[in-house]
Amino acid sequence: MPEIRDISLAESGERKIEWAARNMPLLSQIAAEFERAKPFHGVKIALSVHMEAKTAYLCRVLELGGAEMHVTGCNPLSTQDDVAAALARGGIDVYAYHAASPEEYERHLTAVLSAGPDIIIDDGGDLVNLLHTKLTRFLPGVIGGCEETTTGVIRLRAMERDGALRFPMLAVNNARCKYLFDNRYGTGQSVWDGINRTTNLIVAGKNAVVAGYGWCGRGIAMRAKGFGARVIVTEIDPVKALEAEMDGFDVMPMERAAAEGDIFVTATGCRGVIDGRHFGKLKDGAVLCNAGHFNVEIAMDELEAAAVSKYEARQNITGYELKNGRHIFIIAEGRLVNLASGDGHPAEIMDMSFAIQALSARFLLENREKLKIGVYDVPEEIDGDVARRKLKSSGLSIDVLTPEQETYLRSWDL
């Protein structure tokens, strides 16, 4: 039986899914292809992705392809109860509700894995981790899986390195049509959507500190600059730090940035990026949030210990009074700000990412006998296919090489 908050919310969720579908032409095209071919007939898919409208549409597309879907969220604060209700009303096996406790969250993950899935679609690596630790009895039936995020791919690489991984995984996050658009433009827009709607404060004229200058950090910094902020980047990678400097941003350690920033966004995939070393240096009124998958980048346990009082400053903003009398503010408990305080990436961006997911899941099935245990990049053919579909949906066309040009590019004796 599905485990959701309130089935009566389904109508609201249905409207959200319909809006997303209207703006996801690639996934709609793939849905029509899947419905005809039924590539997932008889296949069970366990999915743990942020349970909102774009994810719900992906679930329906895979179901049209014949899949038996068992789905949950991947973050306790990103589930939208009306969307979960709409999926449940439509017959999909859903275990997710907003603000689930850690115990409830794990129970929901366990429920979808208990179906005995053939394919895993993961966002952050929690399904894969649970399969390899507490639910190993379901490992023999798994063909493989797809991982959506940078954080999840980091976990998979560690498992592969340690010889712990037990089935092939496709690193969807590493596909160009994912990270160049989803991580950069999707995160850049949706993070500031979440910050702006939650705080109702102006960004222009403020010092915005962006921790991490990967593709997500690039997008966040770029959009902050567009809003009129002075952008400070903190990094551990010297090459990325140089990129940030040449992109026009100030670069400094967090020890120094802590005293200068007005708004802080972490996007590193690491823990303790802002911790007890920094809290006492923050300005009165500093706003902190996290754009990484897990709520470990801001050391919330250390902040709780350092604070003399804690209060709700505004919906989804917690205020902490420190011993020095300053007040600092945390958005969404330090969880993923663009989903815990917003609707996540724009539909057109997730259209590309979820097209990669859907086609990668089909690739796993078609190549199940060839793929050995390990972490694989998404085949270039899938990346290229999604890019061409996106161009066509946007009414764009590009040049093609002539036979002479192809010969030239393959030659060495010119």
C-alpha cells in the first residue's frame, strides 16, 4: 500500500504534473516512443528522486514504457505531498511525504526496494547504499542503475574503488546534457528562486559567498552577479579558483569570507564547509543556505551547540542568536535550498536530465549482458540524441560536416 500524506491533495498535484509535462517536450516525445515499444515490460524500477512534478512525469513516462514503478523521494523536505498523492491516485506505488523523520525516510526507501527491483534510479545514492548494507538480499535481482547527482557519483566511485559495488551504474550526472545545463543553469536559477521567495530580501548590493566552483557553483555565482551582488568564491581546487578569479569573482578562504558575506550558499558536496571556525565571524543578519545534496555542508550540530537561542524568524528560516549577540539565519534547516524552499529546477532543464535518465535506463536493459560491475559514463550516443532533440524542440538547427571535412579531421598527413 502506498504511504503518502493525503490522497485528497491529488487534484492539485495533477495540475502541477500537467504543467510540467506541457513544458517537457523531450520527455513527451520519449513517452510516445516508450508507449509503442514497451521496453520495460515486466521490469520493476525503484526510484528515489525529489518527489515533485517533473519527477512524477518521469515516473509516468517509464510506466508508459511498461515499467512497474516503486517510487520515493530523496530528501525529507523536497517531497510535495500533492504530487505524491497524484501519483498514488494514478496507481503508482508511492512512499513519500514532506518532512519525514529520518526513520520514516529510511522506511520509505526500504519499501520501494522491497519490491525487488530490476533497475535503480537514484538521486544522491541512498537507494544504492541501502541495498549494499541493510537490504543485500535484493542485490541478485538488480540489473543496474542510474545516478542523477554529483554527490551520488562520488559515493559510487568510492564504492567502485573499494570493490563494494555489486552491479553496473550509469553516471547520469556526468552526461554533458546533464551537468552543463542542469547543474549550471538549473541550479543557478532554482537556488536563487528558493532564496528570494523565502527571504524576500534584495540581492543587489550584497556580498554573496559561493562555496565551491564546480558546475553548480558556477551557475549560482553567475546568477548572483546578474542580481547585482558582489560575488566571493571559496575553493580548495587551485584551477577552479583561478577560473573563478578570471570570471570576475573575488576568491578567498572561508575564514576571511565569513566576515564579509551577507548571503552564503554552499555547493561543494563536502561536509563542514561552514562550521564552528566560522560562525563567530559572521555578520549580524547573515543568511546561510546549502545547495549540496546532503545537509552536512553547514555544520548544523555545531551551530545548535554554539547558539544561546533558536527561533522561527520566517517560514522556513530559523534564526540563531550567538553568544556575541549576533543573529544568523539558516534557510530550510541547511537542506537543499532549491527544493526544500522552492520547486527545484525549471521544467525545461529537467526535461533534458530526465530524458537522459529514461534513455539510460533503456540502455541498461538492452546491454545487460555486456555491462560488468562498475560505474559507466552515459554513452555519447544518448547525450547527442538528447541534444539533437532539444535543438529541434527549440526550433534550432546546426551545420553538419561535409565528407571532405570529415576526411580532413581524421587525417594526419595534411
